Amino acid sequence: MWVPILSAIAGAVFGQLIRYAFERYQNRRQAISEWHEDAITQISRGHGICESARDRSDLNYGSISNESAKTAQKLKELVNPYPKGLDDETAEQVRALYVVFRKLSALTEASEEKSTDDALNEIFEMGQQEYSQSDGLDMGDAINESTEHSPLMDRLLRKSNTDAQIFGSQFGKQIEEVQTLEEMIQQMAPQVADDQEMISQALESQLISDEWEDSLSLGVRIYLQIAASLSTEAINHISEINNMETVA
């Protein structure tokens, strides 16, 4: 008599466990799907900031800084923490974009309401600090990769007949040895002396118009291109993952 009763109880308990596990699985899938949608929304917002800024002949540093800071905060909230079951690669991609937009905010904040010289010096100091804290960063690889995400950077180096990998390696070596931006320019100048006229022509005819600002604007525009490109990569990646999980 007890055997059928115990079997029925065991079956009921097992059924509840299966139901509970299935509901948890469904809830986790739903949480990840909503996270994907939120991430795409925030990254698209950041991408829009970059694209709208690049369309302008003059850069509104204050607006870029404020909007980038908001995007960075939203992306930070998405990955701290991120849902259980989300693949680490996707989370890391969003975390990396949080850093990209945080630095864009800092970069443009340094440029707001300051002279070009003061802003460039502050940005140089920020770059020195970042580089000193980046373990194992190969500046040659970094500069070379920047040409893949920024046509502006790629054209600049091509027009000057400068190898991105070599230039980056030299830049990385010099940035550790110099104290100021002026000293950095003096150290690097002989390496591109023969190409200075070509660089000047490239800037005037290929890269910037008379309405644009000087090297500060050029540097920010290169960063905007890189941020927009990385955002596009992340959106495509997350969209592909989300579609795969939806179909599965």
C-alpha cells in the first residue's frame, strides 16, 4: 500500500522540481534577452553621440562630455553585475565600451572652455597616466589597431608614409621618457621631419576643412571614429547572440 503512495509523492516532488528548474531557466533566458536589448539601446545611444558629433564642423565638447558620461554610467550598471548565464565575452565587450565612453567624457571635459595648448597638455598627462597603468600594453599594436577603427587615423599615417606599428612603438617608448607634451613633440619631430610637409598637405586637403579646429579637434574626431566603430561591432555581436538564443 505504501509503495504506490510513496511513488506518487516522489513523482509529484520530481515534477515540481522539473517545473521549478524550467521556470528558472525561462526567467534566466528572459533576463539575458532583456539585458541584450538594454545593452543595444545604450550602445546605440553612444554610437549616436559619436556620429552626430562627427557631422558637425565644430565640436561641442561640453555636450559630448555630458552625454558620454551618461552612456558610460548606463553601461557600467549593465555589467556590475551582469546576469548569470550571460557569456563573458559579451559582458567584457560592454565593459570595454564603458571604459571607452568614460574616457571620451574625460577627453572632451578636458577640452571644454580651455585653450588648445592647455587642453592638449592635460590630455597628454591623462594619456601618460593611462599608459603607465596599462600592464603589457603594446603601443605599436594599439596605434595599428586604431587605423582599423578610424579611417581618419589610417589616412593620416598613409599620407605621411608612416608605418603605424613602428610609429606606435616609438611613441610608446618616448611617452615613458618625457615629462611634457612639448618635450614629446621635440623628441618625435626628427622621426617625421621628412614628412612634415606631406602631413601638412594631408591635413589641409584630405582630413580637415578650414572650419575645423586644429590638432585638438583632429584628435577628438579620431577618438569619435574609434568609439563609433567599436560600438557598431558590439551591437552586431549582441544582436547575433540574441538572435541565436531566441531561435534556440
